[in-house]
Amino acid sequence: MKILVLNCGSSSLKYQLINMETEEVLASGKYERIGEEEAFITHKAQGKKVEIQKTAYDHKEAIEFTLAQFTNPEYKVIDSLDEIEAIGHRVVHGGEIFKESAVIDDKVIEQISECSEFAPLHNPAAVLGMEACQKVMPGKPMVAVFDTTFHQTMPKEKYIYPIPYEYYKKYGVRKYGAHGTSHMYVSKRLAEIEKKEIEDLKIVTCHLGQGSSICAVEGGKSIDTSMGLTPLGGIPMVTRSGDLDPSVLTYLMKKEEIKAQEMEDILNKKSGVAGISGLAPDFRVIETAANEGDEKAAIAMETFKYAVASYIARYAVAMNGVDYIIFTGGVGENQINIRKGICEKLTFMGVEINVDANNMKGEEKIISKSDSKVKVYVIPTNEELMIAKETLRLVK
């Protein structure tokens, strides 16, 4: 069975076409700047990488052009679109409605839209992708895979906030978490590498990228995670603030006469390490500036590393110990000095990093010393494969 996996942004479309018999990625790519004349697609297939400028004013046009690339004679991977038997969609937030992945119909799309208030940057884009697929490939089975479902195993005392309980009952205000598909994949992959039963392991997974979250995985289940009601909570990210004293918000709103929506934009788009440093929202740029003596950049990087290490230590408490730490995501897989700096703050837990082993990017590798009490791994995430597997399971 060949499954198309889509991850839709408001102006972008990431995709992979996967042959589930072999788990081979037949084609992959990204459509960017959807809605603009300058829209373009970067497509990879048959060992080739092409960039094509093609105006796409909406997701329907982008998906139509993307599908045409799969049968393009220059780098064809299928003879007909009929070979695509199902479509899996990444959805960031399922609220309390979705406890697991769901076969998509009009009712499910409506419910995903209802959850948009918890992920306003993500859920509406996912809905656009689903509606576009209904028009372009009518009748093709589709499955929604939610970043929040892996965290549905958290005990209630871990996800209830210390505010009046009525707000949870009335509005569903609680911790939901995110990046669940990634946390699930890397923790399962670790068990495979170590040839151990995941039910016996205590793992802290660190998905570090544009958005970042930490997860305590005990016995293969999420028992706590850093992101909260929305993907804004937890550790500071590239442009997102992470956790704050709530009074910071009300104080600034009064002082600057800021309304709720503007405050939300500041916290999501103008904060984090970029907000501290005043530099471009790119960890590589900020880290380079820090190494060159930029004080604000150095503070930003130290804030990030301290927050990650603090959450790892916190989850050692949650699980009464840690066997493994995993780094994944764009930053976790590639930023050598960030991994090193985080691990150096955890020597009290018996974490001993192997500097030579850590000197690599994007590899699946153990980076701790042989005598480290806690083993540390880098495992590149593969959310698309997990989404494809979930889609296959539900379609079958």
C-alpha cells in the first residue's frame, strides 16, 4: 500500500509518499509560499531534487501540482494516482475530543476546526489540506493523526492546572502537550536499538526545533510533557516564550495597553531565544553570535539549555529515575554544542557525554560515554512514517 502523508501549514505543504510494504520514501518535498505568485515546490524523487516555481493560490492548487510530480516522466514514482490508497494528515491538536487517530469525514473536520482555538497556527491549515484533498481526490480514505493523542496517557494530576476546576469542565483548559508522534517514534526506535522491551524503560525524549518539547516516557507511555494547553507552553523556543509567570502577561497588557490577540502574537512570534537576542529566528544564527561574544545571544542560548536540562531533571522525578535521554528534531539532531551544553548540566544525574561521539549531525547514534549512568542518544525523528503506520492501521 502506498500512503501519502501531508503536513499542512498556513502557506506551506510538506509531503511524503511512502511504500508501506518496504517503508521506502518514494517521493518527498515541500511547497512554500502558497497563496502568493512566488510560490514554489522543492521535490525529491528517484535521486533527483528539483525546485519549480509554480503559483498556487490555495492548498487545492498546491496539492494538484504536487500530485502531478509523482507521475512526471522525468522522475516518475507511480504510474497512476490510483496507486495512492490513503492519505494521512498531521494535526497538532485534538483537544479532549480525539483520544486516538481518526478516519476523516465531515464531522471529524468540523471537530478539528473546533480545536483550532488551542492551536490557531496549525489546525486551520490542516483543515485546509483535508478539504483540498476531498476536492482533488474525492472518496480517497484519509486519516487524521494528532500530536496530542500520545499524551492522553498522562495521569490527571499531571495535566490539570492549579486554577479553578470549573475552567477545565467548562472549556477543557488543561495540559495537552504536542509533538506526540515524534516522542512516540523515537522512544519506540530506542527500544528497538537497545533490543529491550519498552515497557521496562524510563526515557526522556527531547524534541528540539522551531517548536520544542520534552516528554517523560515510562513503559512506552507519556506520563508528562512540557507543552501545555497550546504549543506555546514549556521551554523557550525560537520565537515562542514557553512558560512564564502569568503576571508578566497582565502587567505588560496594562502597561502597553495590549489586547489579548496582540499579546498572543508577541508570545508566539516575537519571544523565545529570538526575542531575547533580537536576532533572526534561527538557532544557528543565534549560536554563532553567542560564540562571537554577543551578550544577548549568549543569554538566549544559556536560557534555552538551562530550561531543557531543568525539564529533564524534573522528569527524573516524575519517573523516579531515567535510563535514557533522546535528542531529536532539527536542533536536537544537528546542534552539537547545544546537546553538549545540556548534558553538561546533568552530570549530577550521572550523564557523561562523549565529546567525540557527539561531534556529528543527523545520525542515529549514542553520544554518551560507556560508563554514563544515563545513556544519551541522538535519533532522527520520523513523524511521517508514524503517521503512515497509523493511517494504514485505521484504513485496514
